[in-house]
Amino acid sequence: MAASSANDLLTAARRGTDEFLGVLDDSPLLVVELGPGGALTEPAPAWLPSVVVVSAQAPRGPAPDGADVALCGGHPDQAPPGWVAVDDLEMELARLLDQVHRSPQASVTLVQVLRTTARLDVASALLVESLAYSSLQAGPAFTAWLAERRSAAPKARAEPDHAVLVDRRGGRLVLTLNRPQVRNAVDTRLRDELVDGLVLASADPSITTVELRGAGPDFSSGGDLDTFGTLPDPVTAHLTRVVRSPAWMMASVGDRVTAHVHGACIGAGIELAAFAGRVVAAPDTRIGLPEVPLGLVPGAGGTVSIVRRAGRQRTAWLALAAAELDVATAARWGLVDEVATSS
């Protein structure tokens, strides 16, 4: 689609004068190719039911507000804010199109959430994320994934006495995720113990420094898949999520928190760490958002925390493409503040 027709479409959508069914009419993705001097000047309305992907060989400014994803050529160091530099634009567009068509409802819901939450305060944004996540839990893609997973009984495994280790020494509080046997996957117990530790920091202003760490070879592999869909219904899951929210607690004390990440920092791992005022990453750190292929959106705060560090368009690409970032790219995007030789 040319930029002029894309602008016309977005203008009509904003005025409510054109019916565009998008994902409901098997059109979950719109591609806008910008030639030299071309521009997408109209922002996408929050409800627009398609992912808007803009591509340009050599963009001259930040990613346009009308783009949900902005892809460009060239060296990554030279990509303007919001743009994702790729080696082969045509190949990446084809890959992204395939990914979106594999999980169209989650893909469109993701960009609708990102368009909305980018303009909200953290608490309101987390509420929108949770509502979207819970809605998708009742969707066909996630229910099919869950049914397939439940066909295999989860393996019994030994659990440590504490899922989060709490070490308080004067004004320094160290919280260590302590399920190394499952790469510090976040289950209900780890979530609740992390919330308790962060509540301690919130309630005690004499705690001036909070460190968040992970035991074992990985910081966190994300949500524990064995716990997905274990609450009675999506509404109960939503209400539980907003009441016992480590994302909100991390945000509330974030200016005192340094997250030390290493190895896998996936899903909830990076979503929570990104709320920290400072993120220090070991060279082996790998970052990704794996939820969309499951039929979900990030549900541990990532549509809020990652956007505020890396921007909306790069967050959308990271989730839609099911990509994995190395530490150098994460640092370039602002997801990592320091690359350390040890954690």
C-alpha cells in the first residue's frame, strides 16, 4: 500500500466514515512502503483491527505514529528511533506476515493495547493489558494450545522452600528469584513472594537500594507454562492479576531497583526487569516476548515497561516476530542500561 492511500485509510478510520474489518475480514496486516520523501502522517486509531507495518530503505526521522511496526534497511546503529533495521526487508516482511497470520487475533489485540497504553499512566496501562490478556485466554488460539499442552501430564519436580530469597542488610534489599530447576519460571508462589518482597521495599523508605537477581544459569524464562489456565476462568485470572501485581509493585519502587539479568530473560523476566530504574545485563543475556504465538499478549507488564524503554513500534516487532534480542541490541534499544562482565 502506498503512503497516500494509507493516510486516506487512517483519516477515514479516525473520522468513522469508512468500514474496515481488518482481522475480521482476514486482513490482519497492512504494509505501507515509504519511498524517498514519503511519509505516513496520520496516526492509527486505537481500535483499528489490523497491524500497520511501515517499511523504508533509509528513513530520515523517527518511526511514524501511524506505524505499529517500522522496518528499515541499513546498519542497526544508524536506525532512527522506533525503526527496526533488518538485512532483508522483503524477507522480514514475509516472515512477519506469516507470524501475524498464525496468530491474528493476538497480533491485532497486541497493537490495539500498545496504541492505547502508550498514552496512559502505568496503573491504567497495566489494567488494560490484563483485560486484553484475560480476553485472549478465552480465545481459540490459546484454548487450542492449552488443550494440547494438557494432554501431557506435567512432570513432578522438587521445589525449594522459598521461590524468592529475601536478604535485607541495612538499607539494601536483595530479592533473588529461586526456582533454578525451571529457569526461574514465574508461578503463583514466585509471583506472590516477589510481591511480598517489593511491598517490604515500598513500605520501608529506609531501604534505599533494591537488587533483583535470578539464581542459576538464567534470570527468568518467563511464566511457568504448567500454571497457564489453572485459575477457574479469565475473569478471576484478571482480578487476581491486578490485585497481586509484581509489575505494579516494581513500577512503584522502580527508582530504587537495579535488575541484574543474565541468560534467558524471556517474557515475564524482561517485562518485570524493565520496570527497574536500572538494568544491568551479563553478556549472555537473551531477551524475547513469546506470548503472541500462544494466542496471548505479554501479561506481566511488558506492554507498559518495554514500551517506556524501547518504544511502541520496537515492542510490537519484538512480540509479533517472536524475535530474540542479544544484549548489544537490547542496550542499543534502551532495554539494558549497562552490560557487565558478571552479574
